[in-house]
Amino acid sequence: MGHLDPIPGLHSNDGWRAVDITASDEPLVPVDAIDSRIVDRAQYHAWGLPGSLERSWVREGVAGRLERVARGLPDGYTLVVWDAYRPLEVQAALFNAYLAELIAVHPGMPADALEFAAARYVTPPSRSIMAPPPHLTGGAVDLTLGFADGTVRDLGTSFDAFVPEAETHAFEHVDSPVRELRRRLYWAMHAQGFTNYPEEWWHFDFGDQFWGLVTGRPAIYGPARRPGATRPG
């Protein structure tokens, strides 16, 4: 099998909060009900984060695209989902934990600089219906490639590894299996309309404001209701 095409230059997410949202009532659906080749790992629940859900959920339109991605993979491959819809409680826990790590490492850094640095990897929690965290919309999904049994393949870093190697292009100049797997994941997701967040090879978006910024379209997903809840969050 020949090399896959290189991953092209990716769009920064600067300015994503200014993207208009044309809100959709599309429901959330559980990831483990989409297709047998999609494996739900719900990593934050496995780690015991407060407010995390036992199952991963995505918007119905995202589910259909993930199904087509999974069915288009070579034999022996699966999609393994680590996280998708994320309640605000979980978003806040992640942001505050990472901010605390940065404060410990850089005790003299000004507060605004620390928050800016934290936001590179974790979007600050916000209840704004005009700029919800991408995962709150059900349009963002964190995922990787797996073997047939759902064991994850090596794409260079673990999930939520906030290190330079997590950048999508980090292995583009290294002829290696990691580069080919990242390219396979990127192009499979791109073919179904997803955009990638360049700081995290595992993070893809459809229909949220990250996606809208890259595609030049209004977002179609605002904050989603937690499964079983009556209002967003």
C-alpha cells in the first residue's frame, strides 16, 4: 500500500466565537448504537470525572457521517471514540485541572496569560448560547483508529496529551506508521465533511463553530441538551 496524501495546512480556530449559529433541534444519539465498527470508550467516565456520562453521544447528523467513515475504513480497522458531547460540568473540571497544572509550572505568569495558554487545549466553560464550547454542541468528537477488537492503534500520543506531538502535523516529516495512521484518520474524516483542530490530531468537528470558521458557513449546532435533561448543559 502506498503512502497516503499529506495532511494539508490546517486553519487556526482564532475567531470561532464570532461564527453565527443557526440552531438545529437535531437530537443526540449514542455512539455505541451507530455501527459495529465504532467503539465507545467514554474516557472521562472511565477516569471518573465529575458529571461525565457512561456513554458518548453525538448529533444525529454527526452519527451518520461517523457511520460512513467507519464503513469506509480498511478491513480490520475500527473507530474508537473517546469523547463527544461533553456537559459543562466536565468542561469546567478539565479546564480548571489544566489551569492548575499550568499555575504550578509557571507560578509567576499573569492570570490572563495562563488562561490563554490553557485554552489552547481546553475551551473555557461557557453557558453562552452564542459561543458554547464545541463539545457541548454534540458536533465535536475525539476519536482514534482501532483494531478489529477495539484496541487503539498507536497514533503517536495518548488522548488528551497536551504536548507538541499532539499537533496534527507533528509527524508529517517523519516517514513512520504514525504518520500514515494520522493521514488515514484525517482523510477518512475529511471525506465526510469533518474539520480537524490542528492542536489535537484526535479532535474533529462538524456543524459547530470550529467547523463553521473553517468552512465559512454558519454553525448548525448550538448547545445540546444533556440526554434526559430539559435544557442545554
